Amino acid sequence: MDRDLKTRWLDALKSGEYEQGTGSLMFEDDSYGSRYCCLGVLLDIEKCLEENSKERWHSEGMPTKKFLKVIGLDSDYADGLASVNDDSNDFDDVIKMIEQEV
């Protein structure tokens, strides 16, 4: 993964701008607003959550293999990030994982 993209991704996760969510890349909640998986944040900063990019870059739960290949992230590793994200109440464990392993 490009160092600049990794830095922008970590900055976005740490910014407090994104509320952590589980089970989907991004979803709207009437009570709480938008919630994002860590991978949804990555797609958002790369402008890939727009409606016209859905088939090309993501499904409801995961980025496409094509997207992961373009940014240089292994699909098994992305699955691991999604699992850590879904088992957490915030992005802290995901941030540590990305800082140490990406």
C-alpha cells in the first residue's frame, strides 16, 4: 500500500469524523447518522462509495478484489481487518493493526 494512502487512511480513522460501525462498509442510522467499517472509511477517502462506483469498487460488505489490488491490500488481510472492526467498539484495534502490519 502506498505510504500516502496509509497515512490518509490512518488520519481519517483517528480524526473522529467517522463513527465506527459493523456489518457493512457504511450505513445510515436515523438515530446516530452515518457509521463506517474501517474499510468503508478507506473507500470513502478514495471517493469509491459514490453510487455509480458500487459495482466496480465494493459490495455491501467488502471492497472488491479489484479495488484491493489497485491499492495494494491483500484480500485475506482485508477480511482480518473487517473481523477486528466488527469485534470492536471503536477503530483503536484496527488502527494498531494497520500501523504495525500494512
